[in-house]
Amino acid sequence: MKNKWDIIGSSGNKYIVSFKNNIFECNCIGFENHNNCYHTKYIKNCIDKNIEPKVIIKRKVNIFYK
């Protein structure tokens, strides 16, 4: 299994997700503040489903109208 992934997030910023000592880490601000982020969840999900992660992550934007 690979232990490092370069990910381009939905905002266009580049992040590095790594897997060390059975722990996923990311260099994004969300992970720094919460020890969890969408990027690490995405990689975990890809590994669980045995699929190759894509380099670019595009998230759906939900728009709510009144």
C-alpha cells in the first residue's frame, strides 16, 4: 500500500495525505485544527473500497434557497 498521496482539494490547493504508524495525516488547516479532514476521509474510503484515489477532489456544493 502507498503511504503518501498528493491531493488537490476542491479549492485548488495542494495537500499531502500520509499514512504513518497506522495514522492518517494531512497538511491542511482542517486537519491541523481537528485531527481529521475531508482529504484523509477520502483516502481512507478509497482504501476501504480498494480503488485508486484521484488526484483532484471535487466536492458538490449545496445551495439552499428560501
